[in-house]
Amino acid sequence: MIPQRIIAAKREGEALEPAALEAFLSAYLEGAVGEEQMAAFLMAVYFNGLNDDELAALVESMISSGTVMERKGWPGPRVDKHSTGGVGDKTSLVLAPLAAELGMVVPMISGRGLGHTGGTLDKLEAIPGFRTRLPLAEFDRVLRAVGCAMIGQTEEIAPLDRRLYALRDVTATVPSLPLITASIMSKKLVEGLDGLVLDVKVGRGGFMTRTGEARALARAMCGVGEARGLAMTAILSAMDRPLGRAAGNALEVDEALACLRGDGPPELRALCIELAAEMAVVGGVAAAPDEGRRRARAALDGGGAMERFLRLAAAQGGRLGAGGGELPRAPEMAVVGAEADGVVAEIDPLALGYGVIRLGGGRTRSAQEIDPRVGFRLAVEVGGGVGRGDPIAEVHAATPAGLEAGVRSVRQAVRVVEESVRADQLPLVIDRIRCGIPSPWSAASNGCR
């Protein structure tokens, strides 16, 4: 196998033999293919894609590069959720304990910030002491004790995907349908799941900006899952505005805690309830989404989901109370006021996502340390009226210079116009795509395989 020939073939749009692609990927893991060569290959895939056989070979190489978790012997269905990433998306912090409260076992393997979007691991690590790097044996112990556990990839878990994930982040090859499909599904398939719900973001703040391409991604991932017998649902949800009011790691944890207390921004709560309901259906613990929604609301409002999240945090070393007072706070804060009377016509999630990076809350290179304290907290929503001087957002920064950069990002993101406008936004839930495979825990199977 000559790496240059593999790269050149994909650059020219040729189909690779699965065995040749698997050999190339194996050589990369062994150090016989360099980072620069893999970066060139990823760029070729970005432009030319992968066919079904190549995608299957990539997924199989990612899965077989590490350990696959045991699927049997658990007290309930193993169900997870994965988001394709968006600005302000902190749903995983709510859903892991919420789904566990509904009777599921949630082995969640998450990622770090990717491009302009935040990462679940970065949010969790904003909690003092919270450990996301657990060996699988300890991950298993937390999962059995709490009903959910949240970690990042280790050398044991799809190490090929872990390395490619970091390289995609810094080579601008993130928004590639086959690479996203393989990355997400390999991490989920090693979890030994019975069911999986995907949250595919659509809009400027996500990686899929158009509904058609988001639907294609959802169907591709469902196809990979269906081929391996996994019960799945994909939800297409709006990312033409930030989800919730907070963007930035510690600020988003604070907002997730508010949701777990039965409060928080209405759209965040609504989406968490929808995703939890679908998890309950694919896991076979609810007969229909309406039942799942009812139970999810009760778990949030009754405090059960919050109590379980605090147990999860403590089990993984975190120091956290329900009020979030232990979270780190930025030393600099400024309130940005409206420059004129008017109506909020747009809140650009992309501008806020890159604004968090400028403040130091995201990465421009793979090994970069980030500042969990920085970010934005919005005070307005699209369609709302403001008067001159009214607050539109808070900027939380590490330095006075960062504060100035953050203010500029807010001005760029929040567009206020004089005339009345109609809020032309995507619906929160745009579409659902369900796989036809029933959960092995459903009533029809009597909980047996």
C-alpha cells in the first residue's frame, strides 16, 4: 500500500477498494501514514465523498480500532443521543440524567468543540473536578451506579475516530457527510446500544445549513445503524439561531442546570423533552412519544433528573450543587445595549460561535487549552422589541481586550432593525426520520433478544 496512490485516487474521485482503504487507515494508526498525508486524504474526501462500500469500511475500521462494549446484562435498554453540533447546544447535559430517570441506561461518549460549535466534554470539564477521561472499567462502574455516564474517547474507544476527529477540526474538513456519519456512528456502535436518537442540526449555526443535506445525513446514519440492527430515530432541529440564551462552556452548564430544575429557556426545555421522548420510544420504555413527553416533563419538574445529574457529577469527581455556584466565572463582564429602538431581526449563531473562540472558549488548534469561563448570555430573542440602551447580551471575558472583542461579536450577531419584522425562523423540530427496527426491549419482544 502506497499512501500517495490512495490519496491521489480519492483526489481524482475514484472509488477505493475497501481492503485498500482499511490498509491505509491501519497504516495511519501504526504511524506509517503521516498526519499531513491523512489531512490531504480528508480534504479529498471532503470534496469527493465516499461511496457506501468505502463508508462501511471506514466505520468498520473505526470500530475495530478499539474496544466494543458489552451489550447484554443490563437492567434496562442502553440508549444514547448524539447531536451533530450547534451553538448553545447543551442538551446532552440534560438528556443523560433525564433518560436515566426514565429507566434507560445511558453510556454517553461525547466529543470536544468542533469548528464553531461547543463540545459536551468541554462543558462538563467546566465543572470543577469533573473527570471525562475514565478507563472503561470505571465508566462501567459509574454507569451501573448512576444509570448514566459521560466520557470522552480514550485509547480504548475507537482511537482511529479520535485522531481523525481532532485532525478534521483544524483542517476545515468537518462538514463532510461521510466523515460526520462515520465519526458519529462508530462512537455510538462501540457503546453496545439498543437504541439511538440523533439530533441533526439545520441552519447557519450547525454544519448542515440546508434541510435537504441534513436529511441526507440523517438517512445515511440511520442506514449505518439499520445495517447493524440498531433501533434509531433522527430529529432535524433548528440551528438558525442559538439554542437557549447561553454560549460558552460554564455559562451553558449553568443554563443546563436551570433546565434540570424545571426552568430555563423554553426552546431548550422543549427540545430536551422531544429528544427524551424519542429515546424512550427507541428504548422501548414508552409506547409512543406522547407518553415519553409526559414522563420527561414530570422528571424535570419533580427534580429527579437534577438529582441524578448531581450524582453523576459526584461519581465522576465533580464538585457541583444544584445552584451552580461552584462554576468558574469570568473576571470581566459587560452588558451590551441596543444602539437604537427597534426589533431584533436576527441572532446569528455562527457569529456567536466564532465569538466564543475569539474569547478563548474554543480552539484554533487541536491541543489548545480553552477558558471555560468566557462566552455570552443573550437577553433578547428574534422578533422581540428593544429600546435604545436596553440590554441585548452579556459578554463574559478573561481580559479587557477580550471584552472589547466580545462586544464586537454581539454587535455582529444581533441585528436590530427599525421597522417591525416577522420572525422568519425554522420550527424547532423540522422533521423526524424513524428506522423500522423495533427495540429489543419493546413490549413485542418481551424485553428479550
